[in-house]
Amino acid sequence: MQIISAEQHQRAQQLWHYSVRNMGHRWRCSAETTESVYFSSTHRLKSPTKQKSQVKKDCTNKQSVELLRRVLSQLLESLNKEIGQFAAFDLKRIQQYAVDVTLDPDTAYPELILSQDGKQVRHGDLRQNLLHNPERFDYCACVLGKEGFSSGRFYYEVQVREKTKWDLGVAQESVIRKGKIITSPKNGYWTVWLRNKIKYEACDSPPVPLSLKQAPQNVGVFVDYKAGLVSFYDVDAKSLIYSFTGQTFTEKLYPFFSPSRNYHGKNSAPLIIMPLTQLT
């Protein structure tokens, strides 16, 4: 069974956006044409007979535009359904590349608390007295996975339930870990985040606001190293959240996690790496 290539993945997205833009363009043109016909004809009309005839034409034009609007709405709904089915099929196929991810305590910000099995991370209230090392994040509440990948494909899922703020993705081995960091591809990070419980964003260049139908409870992260692809999925909705495409990777990539700060208990829930046995 072959995975859908990055080019096919990107092409599907391009076709989707093109269809929406094209439908919107045709709708605007139809509406503008109807409006133009109405006003230009009205100014030329002088006799009651011509006015009556024009009223009938205007009604017909308005009915045609309304019919076009309904047809386009149905087409858009159909396209949404097809895109959803494509994403669901895509997700099912890439889950075969699931890997066992464990958090690396040597990279963890000192205020983060990791579970004994290395599968959960949350923010604590106190800064732990940990040994200083160059791999550790010292300002931002971040941690990396132990295992790095420099070839092939890999996939993992993270539970983000009851969180109001989080970051997920991958980071290249040489990323700066001291001081404030800005997550973007040019800085070696391919991530998406949640802010204020409702604001989702892909940390691309420039950042891309994400409009999601529902708040993801479990997020899947898929990487195709050779193809330069990093994709994020809403696992429960079986829908694509965002894809970084056409990237060039030259270093090991590590799973990246930030549960963010707990904000007096408002964001105290942990990020949980889902075990392989529970992947759907």
C-alpha cells in the first residue's frame, strides 16, 4: 500500500482552493452582470410596456442568480464532503507509519513535569533544580522526543483535550533552545498551535490562521522526510488541519511538544502521547 505523495497531497489542496475561488468568481460575475443589466436597461426604458417587460426580465435574472447560488452551495457542500473523505482515507493510510515516541527529559524546560513513562507532559508551578545542558529549553515550556528521524516517514498522535494553549510539531536538531524562540520553518520548527482555547494557527512563514469546524481532541502529526512534508490531522474528525509542503530537511527531526504554562490551573491538563495500541 503506497502513501499519497506530497505532490498529490498539495495538488488536492490546490484543486480545492481553486474550485472555491472559481465558484466565488463566477458567483460575483453573475451577480454583477445581472445588476449591470438591470440598471443599464432601467435608464433606457421610457414606455410602460417596456418597463413591464423589463420587470419580467429582472425577475427572471434574479431567479437565475438565486438558482446559481443554490447550485454552487450544493456543489461546495459536495466538495467539502469529498475533501473530508480524502483526508479520512489519507489518515487511515498514514497511521501505518506510527512510531513509539518518548519524551526526552534532558531537553525539558525546568518547570515541565514529565510522567515516569515519558508519555505525558504538563507545566508545574515550581522550577526544578536540574542540571544545565545545551539541549535543554531554558525559557520556553518545550520538550523534544528522544528519537530523531533523518529519513523515511513517521507518525504519532497527541491528546490535547482540555487544553487552552499548546504547540505541536517537529523541530530540527540544531534549533536554538536558549531564550525566547519563534517557531517557524526558517528557524527549524514546523508546528501548529492553539491560543486562548479558540485560536488555531500554523506557524508558517507568514503564519496561517486556521479555521476549524471543531476543537481537535487528538492531533496526528505525519512527516515524510524525503518529500519535505509535515501534516497535522484532527484524528477524531479524520480531517486535515494543515500541511507544510515542499520543505527541505537536512538534519534529524524530533517530535516537538509544548503544553504551555498552566495559568493558575486553567491550562493544567497534560499533553499525552497516544500509545501505538490505541491508534485507530
